[in-house]
Amino acid sequence: MSQIATGYGLSSSTLDRLLPTLEGQDRYYNAFWSLLRDHALETTPDYHFSGSVVAIAMEYLAEKGISLPVNDSHSTIRAIMSADLSLAMCCDANQAGSIATAMHELHIDESELAGYYAEFTGEEWNNASDALKEGLDYIKRTLLLVEAGCEWVILFIG
């Protein structure tokens, strides 16, 4: 089964509500995902390719000087990390806005994307450029959830 990428925008109060589902030995993963789906904004539309391509897009951004952080200043984020839920990015609204601006200013050569994918994976893929472009767009749309009033954005790949 291929990995998936799922982004969310949420409030601090939703983060607080998620914490009890991850505390202690009896973690309630179904409750965690249910609360997240019911009380957070999910990045839409869904990402059409494997989440592993989003991970490669994150590496591409890092090489361009744009790092996607995992801000663990909130106790729920630390609990998510301890629960090994494949958290790839977590930003507060200020961080998300700054990163989205940097991504907007980044000149992306689409022909470079296919070469980057081949270099990164050692494989040629006809859809590599489109998949990476869509992955970069998915990351940016996740970051822009703060424009809808979200205080936090998170991205899971797994």
C-alpha cells in the first residue's frame, strides 16, 4: 500500500481536545483521527499520488532553502510525535504564513522537477514532474489553511 499525505488546519482548542486520545498506554487512535476529521479543516482536494512524493517535495524545498518545521511547542504535537503518527510538518500560523510566502517567491522549473525525482529516487517516472508539482501545491494549500482562521497546520505522511 502506498503512503498517503493528509494536511489539516486547526485551532489550539482542537489540539487540546486531541491530547487525551494520545496520552498513556491506551492510545485511542480511532478517536484521534475522528476528532481531527470532525474539528479540523482538511486540505482539499486530496493529493492524487503517493505521499512519498510529498516527502520528496519537502526535500526539494529544503534544498531550495525552505525547511518545513515540526513545531513541538504544544503538548499535543509532542504526543503525536511520541505516538509515531507520521507527522511530517507542524506550524503555527506565523510560521505557516512565512513559509507560504517563501514558497510563492520560489521559482520552480518544472523540467527540473523530473530530474530531481530521478536523482532522488534513482528511477525515471513519466509523471514525476506533475506529481512533485502537485505535492508542492498540496504543501502550500495546507500552509494556507491559516487564511481560514486556523492557528496550526499539520501534515501527515504515512
